[in-house]
Amino acid sequence: MTIPNKKAQGTFAEKVGDYCVKDISLAKEGRLLIDWAESRMPVLMGLREKYSKTKPFAGYKIAGCLHVTKETAVLIETLAEAGAEVYWSGCNPLSTNDAVAAALAEKGIHIFAWYANHEDFYWCIERTIDAKPHLTLDDGCDLIDTVHEKYKELANNHIIGGSEETTTGVHRLRARAAAGQLFYPVYAVNDAETKWDFDNVYGTGQSTLDGIIRATSVLLAGKNFVTAGHGHCGSGVAKRAKAMGSNTIITEISAVAALKGWLEGHEVMTMDEAAKVGDIFCTATGVKDIIVKRHFESMKDGAIVCNTGHYDSEINIDDLKSISKSNRTIRPNCEEYVLADGRRIYLLAEGRLINLAAAEGHPSEVMDMSFANQFMAHLSLIERYKSGENIPIEVMEIPPSQDENVASTKLEMMNLKIDALTEEQIRYINDYNAGT
Ligand code: ARJ
């Protein structure tokens, strides 16, 4: 099989056997990164130890489409050690770590991913579907969508189930289910408490600022830092920007979320107002066209604009280009646009998620919980399937018992102890007569 795109055939990618990565000689470097992540992901490593013995996935194929990072590598290799044959592609053109991809390829993972893969993005996804997977693991729904639109027979009659990692993907999934267009059951891993309450808040908070700093090296203290969206991700970003000394401003469409932000100490205003005063802008909404032409037109000279939402549609880059007389790359992931009157606006990472494009994504410690949830979701799918259950075709919630399990294992691994209710206390909280 040949790589369709010229760029990919030449310098961008090297195809050896059943994988396609940029440069297999980076494997050693990638292995060091994966070892490092493993040492910080004890919950997932515990699952690996347990299920490498029983191999519940033996004889089954899993296709995944999720950022190829050192943390994802720990998930992939855990699935493989639990018996699965794994096929993988990246879920964003700018988030693959080429060294990690090489290390995975060397280990026998069928991986189709390389950094800056804009042209062959869907080609890579389709190579993982060609393997006829039994399970799919998504971040952003691109794999599920491709299977449903182009491989209907597989979706209807072959695939047992899937999982989805992120808020935006779960939205897409629910829209698909509501339209009667979902053909196999999918776990909404994002909605597990031990995912969104940690990954989305603390993970996004730290890694987004990390990305902004790596792409610009600007001082955050004293800057007006505008976060669009005060959901789980946006609130994490605003919280961390505030901790770094920025004057934090949030924009919202939800009155409740805006009020929460206000009581956290952030200023609340519309984007029309914020555009005039912001020094750094970060979108975290999951909605398109948050920053458009009229906003760019009112921005200060030197304003920095970036996005940490899943898709690159939150900042309207065509609008920015349409009012710019020139642009140039200042440094990796930092593009300068000069407007007609000479004002400069800096767009980071092409408006793609800054934390993965310019930094390394969320730290391993937090991905430990997200990916333990992913592993357990797939374990549940395969066990339910093997037991002969007819799993209803719907978007499924992660059961609270799984959250409890992930959280208590995480605490145990950190040697943290918690209290337990006494019998007397249990009686008390269940007694409707208890009071003054
Ligand atoms: C892999 C990561 C990492 C990382 O869980 C996060 C989420 O919901 C995503 C939206 O696309 C990104 C995903 N994520 C964040 N950091 N996936 N490795 N280090």
C-alpha cells in the first residue's frame, strides 16, 4: 500500500511494514518518553499488570484515533498487553509525537501518524479501519464518523462497541444518536467524573499555559488574559492564568457559568468588550466563530490568540487572513499577522489545540485516570459481549462504581488514606427523623 500524498512519501513519513511514521530511528528517544509516562501512571499500569495475565482482548482488534503522546502510548501498550491487536491514528494533525510513534511501531503497534499530517489525516484513519476492528476508541469522533459514513457494513454488523474521550466528541455522538444514526454502543468516557473533573480542569489548565509559554515565552503576570468559555476546560485555564498573576477575564453564553467565574474572581464581559482590552486570548468553548473579524479589528497591537478546544474552528483564521497585509512565522507555533494599520496579532499553533500542538498535552498523572477509564470501558464492552449480552445501541455513561474504583486506586497509589463512615453515621444519614 502506498501513501497517497507526495509530501508524506518523501520527507514526512516512512512506511515500513504495517505502520506509517515519520522516522523509525526515533524509537529509542520515544521509548524514554514512554518509560517516563509509565512511572507516573500507576492506575493504568496496575490494570496492565492484572490483565496481561488473563488477556481479555485476545483475538480482538482495537482501532484508536487519539493524540499520539507518551501517555496514549501507555494506554496502547496496556491494551496490547491485555491481548488486543492495536491499530492507531492521531486525532489532530499537530499532536503526534514522532518519537513516541516510532517507539510504538517498533513494538508492533500498527500506527499511522506523524506530526503535521494535514493531507493524509483521513487516509491514516482509514488504514486502521481496513483492519476490521472489533472496538473503536475515539477522541473527537472522527473514527466513529468515518466508520459510520464510509464503512456502514462494519458499523452495523461487525463492531462490538466504542468509546469517546472528549466533550466535543460526546456532543457529536449524542447528536448522531438523536438522529438515529448511531449503529453501535459507545461509552462516553469524557463524562466519567474521574475524567472530566480532573483531565478537563487541571490537565487543560496546566497544559494550555504550558503551550502558550512554549510558543511565546511571554510574561503572564500583569497581562489581561481572556478565556472564552468557563466550562470545565475554560475554568481550569482561567484558574491557572490567575495563579500566574494575570488579570483574568472570561466570556460566556451561560449565565450560571459566568456567575461561577465571577465568584472565582474573574472579570466577566462580552467578547466584543474583551477584544479591546485582552493581551492573550484563549478559546475553550467547543463552538465555532468565537473570535471573528470584528474582534481582530478591535484588538491591541501584539495581542496573542490561541485555542484549546478540540477543533480549530473557534478562531476564524480566514477572517484574520482577510484583514492582514502580511504574515510570517516568528518561532514554532507562533505566526505574526500584520493588519492594514500596522497592528500585529499573533496566532498560535494555527488555532489548533495549543496544549497538544505546542506542548505535550496534559501531564501523565492526570491522563492516568482518563486512560484507566478508557481501558475499563473497553474491558466492559468485551466482557459484556463475551457474556452474550445484547448491548443496547446508545451513548452509555460510565457507571459510578468505575469512578469509585479509579479514584480509590489513584489515592492508594499515592498512599493517601480517607475515612470511612461508622455504622452509627450511616444510620444517622439515612434517618429522616434526625435533626435538631
Ligand atoms: C493524550 C490527551 C493528552 C495527552 O483527554 C484530553 C481530551 O479530552 C482531549 C481533547 O482532544 C485531549 C486529551 N489529551 C490531553 N492531553 N490525550 N495524551 N497527554
